[in-house]
Amino acid sequence: MPALRARRPKNKKPSRPSLAVPVLGLPRVPKGIRLTGDDQVKFNQAVIKAYTDERQAPIRQIAGETGRAYATIHKILTKANVPLRPRGGTRSGAQVDEQPPVGLASPGPAAVRSSQ
């Protein structure tokens, strides 16, 4: 006896999940469309704002939402002299210490001379 399997109606296609859920409100630029003039300036300002404001969206999220390549978003940010964040994002709850923990500080020149 052949195995029974559920059939999908022929007039319905399977739904595809969206690759980028619009969260940032950035404009989506259709593939193959070249931005020029005021449109390009507005798009670049929107990308820079999404990367630098309190949302601090990663480049990959901006690229996914706008439909542009990672390299394009990276190029927009570097041409605008925006300081790029290091990879990996921020560590939750971690704070940067200005001084190393006690016991791990390197001895100063006086300590080296006195031990000789």
C-alpha cells in the first residue's frame, strides 16, 4: 500500500517567509535600480541614520531591509567617514574598565630596577 501524503491545492503556492522583516523603516530599492541625485542623498542619509542613531542597526540588517548588498552599505558608510563598529556587536551588560584588574597591571620601571 503506498504511503498517504497530504496534497497541496494546485492553485496555491507555498508561502515564503520574508528574508527581511522591515523594522527600521528604510526604503526598499528594487533590484537593478540605480539611485541618483536627491534619491541617492536621501537613501544615504537614511542608511547612515539607521547605523548611527540609538537603534545601531548592523550593516547586514540594513542591507537586508533595503535590498542592497552588504558591500554597498559598507561603501556608503565609509565614504561618509562614519566610524564602523567592531564585529560581533556590543556585549550585553559588559562595561569597559579603564584600568586593568589588580594584580594584572604590569610593574613600572621602578619595580623592575628594585628587583635586580
